[in-house]
Amino acid sequence: MKCIICHGEQISQAEVFEEIPVGSDIVRVPVRVTVCETCGERYYDRATMRHLERVREDVARDRTQLQVIGKVLQVS
């Protein structure tokens, strides 16, 4: 497989985090996807996309357990 962006040939599986915005918060979802090691382009299969859609729906309906892992602070 060649990357459609940079045409690089170093493509591998990697765990990445997708971010789902929820109000002023962000939910990080770990997923395994194919990634170009040269430019970072990500390739998602259908099952991964469905998983992300389900997580987004569950978070929106408050049907999932979320773990607090840090804070974002803003200077006023």
C-alpha cells in the first residue's frame, strides 16, 4: 500500500487517539488504525468508523463511563 498523500511506502498499524468534543471537554478514544510513517496520514476501516460513531452517540446520551485524566486551564 502507498500513502495517497505523500506516496510513501512505510505504512503500519498504530494506536492513536481520536478526540470527540463534548461541550468544553474532549473525550479521547484509543483506536488502532493504519498510519503512514512518513506524513502521518491515517486510514480508517469501516469497523473503526462505526466504533467511533457509537462512542460519539453514547457520550452524547451520557451512556458511557468516562475517566478524568487531566485538566485544561485557561488564563482569564
